[in-house]
Amino acid sequence: MDRLSFYWQRMLESDLIYYYRRDKIAIVSSLVFLIFALMALFSPLIAPFDPYDLTQLDLMNSEMPPVWIEGADPRFLLGTDDQGRDLWSTILYGMRVSLLIGICAVLLQGTIGIVIGLVSGYMGGKVDSLLMRIADVQLSFSTLMVAINVLAIVKNAFGGETYSNWAMVILILVIGLSEWPQIARTVRSSVLGEKEKEYVDAAHVMGFGPVRIMFKHILPNCLSPIFVISTVQIANAIITEAALSFLGLGMPVTQPSLGSLISIGKEYLFSGSWWITLIPGFFLIAIVIAINLMGDFLRDVFNPRLYKE
Amino acid sequence: MFQFLIKRTLQAFVVMFIISIFCFLVQDSLGDPTRELAAMSMSNADRADLRESLGLNDPLLVQYGRFAGRALQGDLGNSYFFKEPALTVIMKKLPATLELVFAASFLIIFVSIPLGVFTAIRPRHWFSRFTMAVSVIGISIPVFLTALGLIFIFSVTLGWMPSFGRGEVVHIWGYWSSNFFSWDGFLHIIMPAIALSSIMVPLFIRLVRAEMLEVLSSEYVKFARAKGLGSVPVYLKHALKNTMLPVITVGGVQIGIMVAYTILTESVFQWPGMGFMFLEAVNRSDIPLITAYIMFVGLVFVVVNTLVDMLYGMINPMVDLVGKG
């Protein structure tokens, strides 16, 4: 117990908390993100309807406006979409899908990126130049482009039905696999800085193997840049997922993410039912802005170049 | 120098080779040409004969050789839907996409460079703070939402702007169709161009600002100041020139990346370009057109990136060419 309170005390006195308390934007954006994350996590409890349950749908309820507009039904807080689904419930579930895909994709790219970055930075030489060459090439093709092309082919290979069932896994794989160079490069550059230090020499002298030195000694000292870039990468992954779903290559209409909801609504923009598109769009933008602002804050704290100012 | 050029060119070929293998495998496993050629009533034996005569039973390597050979001559197969060579279809759609990219690049250059320079020179001015705040928001808004928002405000609510298509185009030299020579065409390109540039403008403002800040704190700018030069010549002649180098290289790569975003923009505005064509091809399972598009766009990427890299290597004397290549 004493140990726990010691760590707690140390955390409270850390630079991160020090700067966090003085940064209003960081406090607000992290709170907003926390609220969204909780809403997404507990969406089955909060949502008044189950958007995946087809028996609850009634076409008579379709395209109802949000409650503050005349002609609304008080049961549907933010109105309904074209199939009569409650938009508020669908957004809650959609946020869950978007966040889940974003976070899992970043976990995947983080794992690949950390391993490749560590190996590349620590080994150096031929291995390093080959891996970084591949990373360069992969980076020069935009993720969105690669993802669109791969998904287009996967969709045609599997057929629409199977594709819809596996959409979430496929999206995580595609976004995760195509973004690893971002993290690998970051890890590599900090490994290059760390591996010259004395503690690595000491570990060598003690006879530890390269794997142990890489993961137990060097990696813990490279965590802060990984932390910063992962935050921004979550925002990017969410945007990419939304874009793919918007194009009809992502989550199916029956299990919509925020992107597919926006896509459903775009047809109805002209008939005046703007809420089907613009309300999910608002939620998407709010999540991404909150994450990006958190990323900006972390970058400022962890970037030692800025201490001078 | 020469060694660097060779190495870069070789790398470009390797990448193109990998893309072509990928496209070949896709076409081989998904695109069955007999489906297109054979009649419904054709028996299985006839079908097998047809496969044999088309060389579909040859070893994979031989088939790839044929595929690559044809691709090098510009034959990327025939589109199922358009009943035309895929490359011809792409070339017909190319002007629409290029004009969109051009209009968006124009906006990016003339919006982000002045704003970036201003925010670097006067970091504490209210307008700089406002610009930076807007740029964080701008980075967070996906292209398709900007596009839909523009349509909602200017087409649906206000009714000022056309919301889809290219409008009236003027044909030049019988081939190139342009939006810039008629008022109607010009009106049609405004919103797609703004939407397409919306993701890049904040990025470039930040880039120009960061580079400019770095240059402004360097010794030679301080020296130019100490020499008694006025601030305008120092900013524009000494500082901006050196800011442009990284901006141009990043810009070159980003313009390649914009091709990906044209798919999103074109699908919202139903702009009849390559991206819109590609999405339609995906929905129609038009495999030859899909692979042709991937090969074509892959080539554009590889060529642009290689040129930008070479240009950078040549302009910037600090780059260790051989070590880097």
C-alpha cells in the first residue's frame, strides 16, 4: 500500500501533471475525450434503442428531425435516419465502432512499428537501411490510397456479404499494416540516441542478449515519443476509417461507424434531412479535435527543445 | 551524383515491379477473361479450350511476362463495363482530376504560404493565434465532411453554387476538357477545389511556419538584420527562399497524396474524374479497370516521388547523396 501511494505521489509531482494542470486546452480536450470514450464504452446502457436490432425499426419513423425542430418525435433525441433508426443510439454505437477500430489499428501499428524500429535502430547496417527503405516507400504512398486499393480488391474477392461480416477486422488490419512506418521511424530515431549511452554498454558488459537489451533497457527510455505519435495516429486512424466507410469500403450500413452514418445521410442532404449527415459529422470532428489537441499537448511536454522558451 | 540518380531510378523500378506483380496476381485470381468472352451457353469443354488458347493454363511466370510486356506497351486490359481499353478510359477521365488537383494546389500555395509566413513573423499577433487555432480544427475535419458542409451551406441552403458534376466544359485541342474557360465550369470547380485543399492548407501553414521560425533564428538572418537591412527584404529575400526548399519537397509528395483525396472529393461532388471512375469500377467489379487504375496511380506516385527526391538531392548541398540513396 505504501508503495502504491509512493508511486501515486511521484506521478502527481511529474512534469506531465505539472504542465497538465496549467494547460486549460489540455484539460478540456482530455475531458471531452474521456466523456466520448465513456459514452462509447457504455453505449448499450445509455442508448435508448438498439440500432443493431432490426425488429425495433419502423419505416414510419424515418427521417424524423431532432427534438428542437418542429415535427419531431420526443422519443428520438437527435432524430432518425432513413430507416427509422434513432440517430442518438446509432451515433453512440457508431462512436464505439470508430474508437475501437482507431485504437486497435494503432495497437497493431504500434507493435509492428516498435519491433521494426528497435531492430532497425539497434542492429544498424544493412538491416537498418533495408527496413528504412521499405518504410520510405510505404510512407510515400498515402495510407488512404493503399487502404482504398486493398479494400477494393478484398471486397471484390470475398463478395459483399462476407466482407460486411469481417469489415471491422479487415479495417483494423489494413490501417494497422499500412501506418507502421510512422511509429517505426520515431522509435528508430530515439533508439539511435539511446544506444550510445552508458547503461546500454553496462548491459552489454553484464552479458545480456540483444533482445533483452532492446526491449527491457532501451524501449522503456523511448516511450514518450511513442506515446505522442500514437495519440495523433489514433486520430488519423479514425479519420481514415471514416473516409473508407464513407466510400462504402468500410463498415456496413447495418453496423454503421460514424463514417458510414455520414455516408447514409449524404443522399438526404438535398431533401432537407441534414441531421443524418451533419450530427454524426459533428461527433466525428469533436473526437478527432480532442485527440489532436491532446497530442499537441503531449508533444509540447515531451519535446525537450521547447523547454528553453 | 550519377550513382545517386541510378540508385533512385533502380528503386523506382523495383517498386513498380512489386506493384505490377500485385496487380497481376489480382487480375489472375479475380479477373477471368473467359467470363467476358464466353457466351452463356458455352459448354465447359469449350470454355477450357478457350482458356488454353488464351494461355491461361501457362505457368504463372510466363503469364506474368506477357502481362508485364503488354503493360509496358500501354495495354492494361479492357474494361468490362466500358468495353474499351482500360488505359483509354483512364486517359479520358484524367483531365478532370488533374484540373481539380491543379486548382487545389493553386489555393494551397496562395493561402498557406502568406499565412505561414505571417504566423512565423508575428507569432503573438491575434491573427496568428486565430490562424493556428483554425488550422488545428482544419486538420481534424475529414475532406468529405468539408465537402458535404460546403454543399449544405452554399448549394442546399443558399443555392449559390452547383453541387455536382463539371458543368459546361470547353474542349481544347479536341482532347483536353477544361473548366477554366467558361463561367459555368469555373463555378463548378470552386467547391471541389476548396474541399480538396482543405486538408492540405493547415498542414502547409504549419510546415511553412515551422521552417520559417527555424530560419528566422539562424545566424545569417541575424547578420542580415545587423547589417541594417529592413525587415521586409530579410523576411522575403533571405528567410523565405530557404524556407521554400523543404516546403517544395514535402509539397511534391503531398500533391501525389492528393490523388488519394481526389477519390473522396470526386465521390461527394460526382466529379467525373479518375477517382469517381475507380469507385464505380469497384462497385461494378470491373477488375481490369481497377488494376489499371492501381498501376497508373502507382506509376504517378513513383515518378513524382523519385523526381522530388532527385530534385531535393540536387538543390540541397547538405544531403549526402550516395549515403542517402
